[in-house]
Amino acid sequence: MDRKLLLMVLKKTKDVPYLLLKELKEETTPSRINSFLKEIEQIGIQLQPTIDGNFQITREQRAQLVVYGARNEVDWDKIIKQLSWQEFELLTTMVGDEFGYVAKTGLNFSTEERKYQIDVILKNSPYIILIDCKHFGGTGKQSILRTAATEQIIRAEALVANFNELKGKINVRKWKRVIVLPMIVTWLDDSVYFHENVPVVPFTKLHSFFTDFYLYIDDIFQIPVNLSKKKEN
């Protein structure tokens, strides 16, 4: 694949939902552009032409390009510089979808003590995985990630404590068994590790993490939800 052109497309569409062919032609040839568009169309990424001869591109399509690039060994550090935090969360849901998880993004709730936000929820009965997406690159971020893992436990405990009020928003009313798991997903290209039994998973390792999920499960912080509580009148 044309790795350089893929990065160029991501860079030029980072802040706008369309791809201007004029800008690409200033840096490469029309034949190279056409070959690239045909290549991505063959894998299901078909950009919508506009009336002025350019192309629309959605966040989902940009996310698909990132996955395609990563699978073709495009430098991960270069890819992440072209992504927004929304696209990072979207990528996380896409990986979850591959493994049969139903995704929800942006759950917000409040208690008397404070407000909470969960970036991504992945559901696959009986597990509800609460993910905090740390969308930064570079090195030296481990202390931030450890703090994030501790905070994610607090969010998970708050969600469980208020489960009766939140289960409708999460759409798990009919579940007979629920286990909540906190998790961190990061842009850092590192190894999977655990802090306070919370998995800290680099996005580049997320696919393999879910492939081996049941090998990790006994080591993951888990909160079973007591579903026998009577509903309040």
C-alpha cells in the first residue's frame, strides 16, 4: 500500500470532513491518487464524491484508514498524530465490535459527590467493560496512566452503586448477571500491564488483548453487580 499517501490523506482531513484533490495534486501525481482511491475502495472504504470534484470523508472512514494503515505497518507514532480523541474512541469501539461487544460512548452521570464520565462502554454479557481512552502519544506517561487506572476503579464503583438508575442508559435491563470491569486504552505503543488489577492496554495491543481476554480475566479487577436489590418505588 501507499503508506506516505495514506498519512497525507489523514493529515489533510484531520480538521475537515472532505478531501481536496487539488491539495493532494500539489504533492503527488493524479495516477498515484487514483491508485490509492481504488485500493481503499477494494477494502470497503468508498469516499463520496462532491459536486465540485472532491470527496467527503467521515470519521468512520478515517478510522478505517487508520486500521488499514496499522495492519500494513504504517508507523504508529505518525498515525496517531493525525487523529482526534473522538476518532480514538471510535477506533476502540470498532475493535470491540470485532469481538462481539456492543459499544456505547460518552456515558455521563452524577452522584451527590461528583460527576462522572465514561469514554467507552463495551458490553458482552455478563461483562460491561468501562474504558478510559488516554489519547496521547510519546513516552514518560506511565504515572498518568497509573492515576487513570485508579480513577477508573472509582468510576466503576460509582456506576455499580448507581446501577439501577443507569442500567436503562446502558441498555442492560434484561441481563441476569452483570460484572463491571475498568480498563484503560492508550495510544502509547507499549506492552499490556496492570495497575491495581486494571488492564492498561495500548491500542496496538487491543486486538490481541481481546483475543486472549479469557486468559486475562482472572487478573482483572471485577465488580459483580447485585441484581437482587429491590427497585425503589
